[in-house]
Amino acid sequence: MPFTKINNKMVEAQMVPGQRVFSQRGAMLAYRGEVTFTPNLTGGQGGVMSMIGRRVANEDTPLMTVEGHGTVMFGHGGHNIHVIDLTGDTLYVEADRLLAFEGSLQQSTMFMGQQGGVMGMVRGQVTGQGLFTTKLDGRGAVAVMAHGGVIELPITPNQPVHVDPQAYVAHRGDVRNKLSTALGWRDMVGRGSGEAFQLELSGHGMVYVQASEEKL
């Protein structure tokens, strides 16, 4: 039940009985068939702890459960949409970037300190992305939102990738991330966070980068 792109800003999901999709509330644009939309009060597949984790960090993104038989079209805010197919691996994505995902995926919330230690926590505060990020595991499709489209950059051992924190969308694989300063502290006086900081991702996997530094 993967998502099919209608254009750069809309995707379509084929719904069949016994399967479901989770999406941001308000992301449904149109549908055909016998489809139901139910507010999700338990944090999606991650259960109550997923919901609590995001609320502790003031990052709760309300979800709805979509079920039935038919076709549903999703989009939100006119943002560009990128579809990622997971094949048994893990995707880390900011909650506000998550448009919709298949119910076959297991959702949870990861504390930023788990990847990058203290600097992972600092990264969340400096970039405004918070202390928690959404984690999706298993096999299934995920639709994420971005400004100006998304490029996929591979991360290989001994070849870290540096990304502007505001352009970061998501990453997958065995990856560690940390925040590093692109300038000396003296040079940063009077500057905003912007390019004074870089997000360094190392290990083995993929990072998804949007073509803009604009936040959603």
C-alpha cells in the first residue's frame, strides 16, 4: 500500500480493508470510496509513550487513523512531498515534517541525546527542533514534507556529511549526528544560528535535505 505521487505536493494512498495509514490531522485533501478518519489519541503506533514524549518537548503533532476501502489524497500547506520506502530499517524524522505513513511501521519517540550525546541535545535547542524526534521502524512507506524538494545524500564510513540544521529533514540507517560550529566563537558574535552551526552525520545510511533553510 505505498504512496503514489500525484505531483510534487500531493500523494495518493490506496486503502484496503485490514490496513491503515496514519497522517497529520488536516492532511486529507480528497478521497474516494468508503474511508473513515479517526483522531488518534494514543500517539500512533508508538502508543501513549510516543505521544507523551512529544508533549514533554512541546512537539506533539496530532495524528489521525485512516482506514477503509478507497483512495485518499494527502497534502499539507502546499509543501513539497517526498516518499521514502523503508525495507526493515529505521527512519528518524522531525514530527512536523511527517505527512503520512503506513500502519505497518512501528512509531516511537527518540530522545536526541541518544544520537550525538550532549551535542545532540544542544542541536535540538539551537535549531528549534526540540529534544525529541520521531522514529519509524519496519517495512512501509513514509511521506515527508519539505520546502523546495528533497535530495538524498548517502553517508558512508569515514565520509561524514555536513548539513545546515535548518535544511535537515530526516535520516535513516546506522548514523550518529552532532552539532558542530562552522565558525569560531569570536566570529559568531552578532550572528544568528544559521550557518554558524552545522549538523554532522557520520556512519552508514542516508540523509534527506531540503532545498531551503525555511522551517515548516
